[in-house]
Amino acid sequence: MLFDEIKKRMMAAMKAGNVVEKEILRTAIGELTKSGKDVDDAAVVAVLKKLVSSNRETIGLATDAAQKATLEQEISIIQGFLPASLDLAAVVSALEPVADAIRAAKNEGQAFGVASKHLKAAGASVENDDVKKAIAQLRA
């Protein structure tokens, strides 16, 4: 189970004195356990993606180079637990079956909805930014 793997890795980071890894994994564990419910892998993935997204937003606002470096390191640690995402070319390819519907959408939001629904049904792991770029390519 992914949750158990995170706990083991946090303990190893504590023993090794790796503060950044320990703290980001402790944050993830805290987010996962605060509901008091049993944690399945889908919940773990959702929380980890949320943490990555939050860190990316913070990087965009941060002015301190050291803070940005720490956030990038945290993202790298978290992504080690996430399933590999499709790259931009693979997202464009995966959206080919619904390309006409994406082009026909009235706006970017509707196009994103069509794309997201198709990718979710296909079980594809993607980054939202790559989906947006793929939609732009298909609508160009």
C-alpha cells in the first residue's frame, strides 16, 4: 500500500537526517490521516497531486531562490510516489479520438472538460498543464 510506503520512507528520512524529505512526507501523512478514514491508494495519489500543485503555485510566487529549490526538491520527492504522467505528445495522441469534439467546443473550458473526461475514462495519468497545451495544439 502506498500509504505504508510513504511512512517507511519518512522514517528512513528521519534516520538519515534528510529534513526536506521528512517534512514533505510528514505533511502528506498529516493530510491523509486528518479525516480519520482508512486511506486507499487513490486517496494517497489525490493528496500527493494536491501537494505538487500547491508547491508549483508557491514556486510561481516565491522570490527566494533557496525556497524555490526546496519546493522543487519536495515536488521531486512526491512525484516519486505518483504514477508516471503522459508527456505532451502522448496527451495529444490520447486525445485524437475526441479531437473533433475538442475543436467544436465553444470555449477552452468546455474543451478541457471533453479532454479530461476522455483521459479519465482511459485511465491516463496527466498533468493539467499538458492537457491545456494539448488542447491548444488541437484547436490551433
